[in-house]
Amino acid sequence: MDALVPILPSAIQSVYNSAMKSALTIAGFDPSGGAGIQADLKIFGALDIYGLSVAAALTAQNSKGVSAVRAVESSFVQRQLTVLLPDMKPDAMKTGMLYSKANVEVVVNMIKKYRLRNIVVDPVLLSSSGKLLAEKGAEKVMRKKLLPLATVITPNIHEASVLAGMVIRTFDDMKRAAVILHDLGTANVVITGGHLEKGAVDIIYNGVFTFLKGRKISGEFHGTGCRFSAVIAARLADGCGVVEAVQQAKTYVRQSMKQTFSTGKGMRLFNV
Ligand code: PLP
């Protein structure tokens, strides 16, 4: 066994370290490996965090887009969590595609029951290809019950518009939406500006604004939002502060955008 250790990646070596931190993703299954649970686990592994995952939805998709979605029954999402959590309590968690109102309710109840902490909510509503990834009304349950429990939420402009109940066209609109979402009880609101015409400034609002500038990288990428929130969860699991975790996530995703590849048929895919 000893002879193997030098060739193992650092993530595997750290399994031998009893202080290994863990993060849980509750999200959607993506057969293309680009988004959802698959992306989150790759990120957790790349950042030396042991990944736990609970499936809340299934998708049929490839690099061209999402063709079909199915919610996992909420009673089975609950079963996955009630079996997993008494055994392994994650140092941080993120939610991605939960799809149904009932699944949002289950996640809310489980966060409370198991006193989970370092909660990153990526309020997934729509794919880049235009497919609905949440049923009608799920955004209302998120707004009322899930967002107040979140340490960090990471909506893009479209999601922030829906959740804050306003149209975001300008940078000032983004700031207003961040305040509205913070007033719901979310400790740290991060709105990513990549979809705003004029560039890629992200906003963090926790009572004080922090702006993260960065030039827009052109191209269509699959799974950018999932990766961003997964890096934040991984860094929080490691004990990092929220603003630093978000800054590192932005840098990480920007760097990995430069290392994407294309199948030639659809969006560019990340390796990690
Ligand atoms: N599939 C799953 C399971 C997702 O969670 C998401 C986004 O969060 C997507 C697809 C959409 O990914 P994108 O819009 O980056 O293509």
C-alpha cells in the first residue's frame, strides 16, 4: 500500500487524514457530467473535500441542452438524507436542482432537523438551453423557507429577478435585488453578473456590498453556476470565510473556463 501513496492524487491521500472535511450536494443528476451532482463531486474532489451527494432530480441531457427532467420523489429524497446524515454530518452543503416544491420542503426540514451549517443555495430554476429545472411555485417555497436558512445564495440575474420579484436590467437593479433577498434572511447574497450585457461583476451583499470585477469570457459553458456554488461550499467546509470563499470561487471558475473543451456539438465542458 505504501508504494502506491506517492502516485495517488492529493485528494486520495487526504483520505488517510482523519481531519478530512466533507461537503454534501443535494442536486440533479446530469448524464453529460457537466453540471449537477457530477460537477459538484468533481469540484469537491479537486479541492480535497470528501463529497456526499443526494439525488433530488434526474435529467436527460447532453452538451446541447436538457431534453427531459424528473423529480425524485420527495419521500425518497427524505429517505436518502435520513439514512445518510445520522452517519455522516457534512462540514458544508449546497443545494442545486431540487425541482419540486416538496423537495424544497424536505431539504428545509432536514437542514433544521440535523442542524446543518454552511449552507450554499444555488436556486436553480432554468438551464442555459431554456429548460425549466424547477416546477411552478418552487421559487415561492425557496423564497419563504429555504433562503432564510442559507449562509450564501448564488442566483444569476434571471434567478435573482424571479426570487426578488423585479426585473434586473442594470447594475443598480442587481444591487436592489441583493438587498431584497438579504431582507428575506439570507446571510450573504451573491448575484453573479455574467448574464448582464455589460460584463461580469458579481455582487456580494451581507449588509455591506463587495464587488468582484472580472472581464467577461465569451462562449457558452455548461455547468458554470453549479461549479461556482460547489467551490464556495468546498471552501466553507475547509473553514474559509464567506467573502474569501466567493472570491476564490470566482477565480477558480474563471481559470477553469480557460481549460474547457468542446465536443463540437454544443456548449463547452469543464474538466474540473
Ligand atoms: N442540469 C442540472 C442537473 C443542473 O443542476 C443545471 C444547472 O444548475 C443544469 C443542468 C443547467 O446547466 P447549464 O445551464 O450550465 O447548462
